Amino acid sequence: MTRALARELGEDGITVNVIAPGFTLTEASLGLMENAAEYGVTRGALKRAAGTDDMVGAALFFASSAASFITGQTLIVDGGRQFN
């Protein structure tokens, strides 16, 4: 969907990108499971749980002029769990 929208909206100068977060500690996730803060930590390269603040940099990057020529992309923000 991201790439299809990027193709459709690109000629209007609109970029379309997506952030794909890994398991992130939120009030909801902390309430759903007892060990949420430890869940999957050992499998990630950074060996810590993600918080909502960890998503901010990706969002600010996509919203900035530094990403003005990036479209149709997915940025995975998971502390390196994807490749472990």
C-alpha cells in the first residue's frame, strides 16, 4: 500500500513512507503481559526494550526536509530484532 500510494501521490509532490515499530512498551503492552519490559530484549541487537520515544526520531526524519526525496519506504524501528 505504501508504494502504491507513493506512486499515485508522487506527481503531486507528496511522499508516503511508513514506520514499522517492533514490540514497544506502552501502557497497553505493560498491561497485557507480566514481563513486557523483558519481552524479546535478548533477541535484539541493542538488548533493551523499545519505548515510544524511540519512534520519535523516525517520525521527525520522515517529516523533515532531509527525507524530501524518500518515498514508498518502510523504516523498521526494532532495535535490531529483525535480523536476529
